[in-house]
Amino acid sequence: MRFKATISLACLALGMALAPVAAFAQDEPVEAAVQQERPAATLADMVWLEGSWAGKGIGGHPAGETFTYAGDKQMVGHFWQLDETGGIGFYELITVVPDGESLTMRLKHFTADLTGWEAKESEAALEFPLLERSEAMWKFGPVTFTQLGPDRLNVSVKVRRDDGSLSSLEFDYDRVSSGESPLG
């Protein structure tokens, strides 16, 4: 299946959404259309991601993600990031859904009081098609999940800085056992 994605707009949207936390933003979108074959994938291929993950996120502050495998229909997840005071910086609600013979990740950002960052229109979720995958790496647009072992995960998010340069936000996680606090 072929698709046309505006990768820089996805980076722009994610960078603008993270602006209150990490001071990333961009005034003018620069579109770069990319044509490539999407890799075949099913949700069953991603069952390794199921569970809770916690570690360091933006600015080295605690962050975490939890994913639940929901059969062949979708994987649902949520993300949290603490700020420098130990309060909630922001949340994300995430789904990974079948998209033809491949997968697409959708997400929305929320403040600590659950005010949405993206537009209120029904199609306001950020959508990132699966662009690349290997046994241990899954790249959805600007978001790359890399499994570093059965209980280690790195999530890298490409964002555009104010000066137009690209940067990566790195989230290094360990799997959290059932009943264990994600904050250690």
C-alpha cells in the first residue's frame, strides 16, 4: 500500500503540542511529501509492547506509558509526563489500529486537567502511519519504539525546534511489574 504523508507537519504538530513542556515550536510548516511502501504488520506483532513502562522523559523527569492489547481491533495506551515540580506536565491517549495491511498510531495530548491540546474537531487526532519496522524497532511517523530487551524500551520522538532544526526527545523505560509503582 502506498501513502502520502507530510512528515514535517507531523513533527510540527507534535513539537507544538510539546511546546509548554519542552519549549519546542515552529511558526511556518515546511511540507515534505514522502512516498514509500508501508510495512505489513498486525497488532499481534506488537503484543510485546503490552503492559506498563516507566522511566525518564523530557528533561530527565519521570514519564511512563501503558498499553493494552485489545485483540485484532486496536491497542490502546496512555502516556504521562511529570514536570520539574513533580506535577503532571501532560498526558497522551494513544491507539494503534489496523490500516490496510499495516498499522497507524493515533494520539491526542491533554493538560493535567484533561484539556485537549489538539483542535476540537472530530478528526483532530495526530495520525502517524507505520513507516518502518524490524524485530525490535517500530517507526510511526516521528515516533520510534525500540525494544532494547524484554523489559527495556526506548521511545524517540522527532520534534522541530524554534530555529527550524530537528531534535529528538528520548524516553527510556523499564517494564513495570504488576503492583509495582511506576515511580520506583
